[in-house]
Amino acid sequence: MSDRINMILDEYDLKAGIYELYAQETAGLLSRLLAGAHVRCHSIRHRLKGRSDLRDKIIRKSGQYTSLIDVTDIAGVRVICYFADDVDAAAQLIEREFDVDGAHTTDKRQFTHPDRFGYKSMHHVVRLNADRLKLAEYRDFDGLPVEIQSRSLLQHAWAEIEHDLGYKQPSAVPDLIRRRFSRIASLLELADEEFDGIRNTVTLSRQHAQPAESLGIEGKSLAIFIATDPLVREVDDAIANVRGSTVNAAMDGTSTIVERLRLADVRALTEIKQMLETRKARIVGLAREIFRLPRFASVPTFFAPGISLLYVAYLSAVERFSDDRLSEFLSKANIEMSVNELHELHDLAKSERE
């Protein structure tokens, strides 16, 4: 056994430099990726497992390691997020951008025993994917594993205090102290959830405080725009009146509207606002002509708020796209209409006075 330990330690002495550089480069790459994904982090740090720690691990895990490559945490990166939700976002990014070693990746936030105390983290063991290994700066790291630990700031605080107290194994903790640990863990878990909830509430409140038309097109901003803009309601009502129907505020068609607008290449609420202000009659006219088609003869009792924005998407597509692009739009949007038919309906709608 001592020969095997010495062989692995000798290999460590030769490769420690490349592992340390690997951890440093991975931390830098993660920092750029997370910033690009708008995941705010408190800190991203790298480390190299020390020689004595490696020796202790090999002895403790007797017979598990035959060479240095079997030890998956020589290079390590720790990602500290402000919020628990961001740990999930970081995990999704890591799993998308790296080759994940599923056998050695564990979500230690999921407790297997109800009486386990302590705050854990998400541990990914990953390697660089084939695309990154094509880049000169990453070629020396081919095949090397790196362990990425992701946790919230409160989870990190727990882990640091727990480590400082010297209780790394639950079995070593006296019952009285174990109970106090468990109470603190419950409070921290609740605090993490409350911070996530506060952050989400503040974000939504800020969106409400902004002029809706200044926001981009995504579910929350569009829902706010539909609910608060009087012109949307006016054109919605005009389209519903064409069919003798009404708009039901309890209905929600936001996801479909977002999809259609994006397919029509409408990217900002300012575009929608401008079209509603300058093309209202044509939008309603196009809806009227579509409603006259026999296959759309069924009259709905209610329309969802924002119905007018669907026809903004149709009008934008027919006026801006080539026939090939328009055909693609109709297909992806699952609209039962040919390109020629939509052009003919649009021509009829042009007769509406602006």
C-alpha cells in the first residue's frame, strides 16, 4: 500500500503545477460564463488540494485510488452565490458548459437522513468539453477532472463555522450540540428561502415601477404591459367585439403571445406600443378578415387579455418577412394558413382607415 501511496504522491509532485493552473483557468471561465448568464456571485475561488490532504485521503479511502487521475478533487473551484435559487442556475450552467462526471457528482443539499444536520453544497466533477479543448489555452487540461462546489452565501457561512468548530463528522457531535446545530440549520434554510422570496418580490416591484414599454419581451414584463396599458385593452376589446365576445381578465395567454412575437421578430415592447398607436385599424381589420375564414367560424366566449398582440405579430410578419420566412413563421406558430392566404387577408385589411 505504501508503494501505491508514494507513486500517487510522486505523480502529484510532477503535476501539481498544471492542476493549480487548471483550477485557476476554470474559475476564470466560470466567472465569465456566470456573468454572461446574469448569475450574480459573491465570490469564485480556486484551490489546489495540498499534498498532506491528498495523502490522508488516499489512506482513508483505502484501495480506491490507483493513480492521481482517480482523485477527482485535486483541482477545485468554489462558487458562492448570494441566493439559493442562483445555486440552481449555476448548476444548470455548469451542466450545459462542461462534461459532467455523473458518477462523482452529488447534490449534497439533498439530505438522505431526516436527522442529518448541516448545510451542504452542490458538488460537480467535470471535465472540459471537446470544443474548449480545441483552444490552445485549454489543451494541457485534456481529461483532467475538476471539482466545482456551488453554494449560497448562508450555506457557505454554515460550512465555514462548522469547519472552524472542528465537527466534520456528525457522529462526533454530542447530542446537545447536535440539537443546537439542527435548530440553526432550520433557521438558515428558512432564511435562504425568505431571501429568495424577497428578491423575487423586489424584482417584480421594480418592473411594475418602470414604464412597461421600456422593458424587453419576456413573460413578466409582457404580463405587466398587457395588464396596465390602456391601448392594449382598447384594441383587445375592439377585436373581441368583432366576434361578439369579451376579454376575460382571469385568462392567461402570455406564453403563447411571447412565442408568436418572438417568431415574428418583435423584440421590444416599444415596437408593440408603436404598432398599436399607428396601426390599430389595420390590426383589428386583419383580425376581422381572419375571423371570416370558415375554419375560424367557432366563436369563443372569451378572449385572453393581450389578444391584440397576436395580431401585432401576424401583421409584423406579413409586412416584414419574405415569403419563405413567412412560411416558416406560419409553420412554427402552428397557424393554419398559407402564405398567399395571409397576403390576401392583409390586402383586405389595408382598406381599413388608419
